[in-house]
Amino acid sequence: MFFRRCLLHTRLVRRVLQSRQYAQSSHVVPSVTPVEKILLDTIKVNGPVSFATYMQLCLSHPTEGYYMNPANAVIGARGDFITSPEISQVFGELLGIWLLSHYLTTGAKHDIQLVELGPGRGTLMDDILRTLSQLPHSRTSVKHVHLVESSPALRSVQQKKLQSWDGKNNLKIHWHDSIDDIPTADGIYTMLVAHEFFDALPFHLIEKTHQGWKEVLITSTPDPAAKRILRPSDVLTSSLDLDRSSSSTATSKTRFRSVLAPDPSPVSTLLGASSPRFGSLPIGARIEVSATSFQAARKLGMLISQGAGGSALVVDYGANHAVGNSFRAFKKHALVDPFEFPGQADLTANVDFAYLAEALAGTAKVHGPLSQRAFLLHMGIGTRVGALQRAASTSSKESGDALAAAAARLVDAAGMGGEYKVMGVTSGGGVEKEKEKEEGAWPFIAGEIER
């Protein structure tokens, strides 16, 4: 599975989403990508596809999907986005400290298995392992690392990054295609991280109408130069309403447009009823709903509540409510039309953290979400960076300045620090008093908890 992204200046995202002014200004339609051809052929035969199908094919087609094709650099300076672990080692260190603090509440007597959903280049896991290996209560306790990653290309990158840990202190590293494949055992404590994982999972776009919830679908944009030949998909598309807010209906740059289904479907009806929050939305409201995210969160809660228990951190781009227009694409560190480079750009949508919390109900305890800024500041990022700066000052002032700049970027309230949220999850599904639950969840330095 996968992981996520950030523009070099994250605050740009909100402005561009509102205006839909994409980086690519040319009105020339790009050449057809392999995934685009598959989608167009599918639509020609079967009619419009869901946003979930579009996203799934673009990201994880077995050979041409964005994450599956080794030709795509994906992360880093040569890729399409940069993640927090790639910016500063302190990010992973503080996540590791949070996980360790909850392990210590159990008495620190159990072996540990570390789990990461969507490990990216392996940088975050490397930082967490280094942190835990330096502390007495966890130095020899980590016995297994389980990485959920379905991309062979990314697995190869992760193997190179983490190979020095495999076999150290009898540690074993395992790769899995799904969270379902991760084993559990009595006496094993699970630490789990999901950093920029949920925002890459497929979603359905649905609209509330007087007739019920209808799905917004994706169809092809007619070629005005082509001869008109009636196809099965034309019959279906003719009964659909053109999406009044589609980002691609006003331009000829893409070969896709969105349409509103004429009637509610079993899928749209089920998703519309999947949260009590959706019932209060007004007619005309659109929301992005990910059944895949709901299922993954549910499995996460079940996993950390088995064996000797566990704890997890979910860090992602989103908010504590649903949204309906956050679908976007990144290519070469710029925001582009999500319909423009199918299979050759990273796709993402905001995470509804309240939906994840609803999925976790009864399986585990949910804490937060907090802003990434609040989490890192209260976990002592300033203290840690200060220590690193003092150590770096013996070699160069530039190194110390770079550490400070990286930390500032992580906690920037107008950028990553505000846009990204951190949700804690701990084992046990019992009900606690809100104040006790929050105070016990966040092992912060003294001070009020920011939101």
C-alpha cells in the first residue's frame, strides 16, 4: 500500500483547490497514457466508472499504476512529492517516543512488533527503529517489522533502506500486501504507524438529492472532431447530468469529465447511510466517502487490540469532517488536474478523521486528532532540535540552521503543521471520561493541548 505527499509549500493547496488553477497551462491535450487507454476502453464498453475505480487503476494497476511502475521516482527531490520523514529525522523520532510511552504503560515486558502501512522509502521506519534501539526498554524488544506495501518497486527501495536492521538483535523484516496478512500472537505488543496512507485509498463521490444519495461518476469527454457513433456507454451517459462543478468540463485539456448518476445506487445509498453525520447534510451536498479507509481503520483497531495490546498513530492530510472537493493530483511537486496524467501523477483526497473514528468504535480508543504542529511542539520538537543543533555546531553552522529550518517547516501553522493531523489509537474499546482519555493519550511536556 502507499503513503503520501506534500507540496514544497503546502499552504498553496487550499488556494489552488478553491480556484482550480493548475500548474499545467497548456491547452494541448497530453498523449494518452497506458492507464488512460484502459479507462477509456472500459468506459466505452461499460459506461462511466466511479472515482474509486479511477483512483484504483491510476495508482495501483499491476504494471502501469503510479506506485507499481518503477519508472516513477514518486518520493523525494526527483519525485512528485516530499513527506515529513524525508524533511527531518526528528519527525520519526518523536513518533517513536509516543509509541514507546504507551508500551511503557503495559510494564514493558512483552516483545514488540512494528507495523507500518505504506512505508514509502522506508525512512520513517528507519528513524523509529533507530530511536527504539537507543532506549533501554525497547533496545532488544523489537522482534518483527511488518511493512504493508503492494508495490514491488517500493519494496525494493525499502529493502535497501532497512537491510542493516534485518537480523540485528534477531529482528526480522516482513512485507505484506494487506493488513489482513499481519500475524498476531499472545505476548506480542503492536506499534503501528500509518503516515500519509489513508489519503491514497480509493473513495466514492456521492451527492445528496431529493431522491436520495446519488453517485458522481467519471465518463469520457466527447471528441468534437470524431464522427458520432452510438455506443452502449452513450445511451447511459445521455441520461446522466453533467457535473456542474467538474474541474475538467470547462477545458479540453483532459479526456474525462464527471457526471451525476440519474438514480441512487446500492453503493451510493449504503455509503450515504454509513455515518449518522451525513444525514444532517443539506440537499446538494457532496462528500468523498472511502469504504476502503473505513475497513482499513477497523482492521487497524482490531490488530492493536489483540495479543498484548498496542498503539498506533495515523498522520495524514485532512480534518475531522467530510469534504466533497479535495481530490487532487501531484506531478513534479506541482498541483495538476487529476484527470490529466492518469497513472503518471500521485492522487490524493482529504481524510475524514471522524469517519476513521467511527470505524474504530468498539475495537480501540481514539485520541484526537490534533494538528501536526500541536503534536510535535508538545512532544518536544524544540528541545530535540536544540540538542541536535548543539551537536552539529561542532562541525558546521549550516547543519544547525538546516535542522532548524526543517523543524520549522514541519510545524508551520499555515503549511504542514496545520494541514496535517495526528490521531492516536490505543488498544481497548472501553469508554473513558474525555479528560482522562486525552491526558493519558498524549505524553506531552507541560502546557495546554493545542488543537
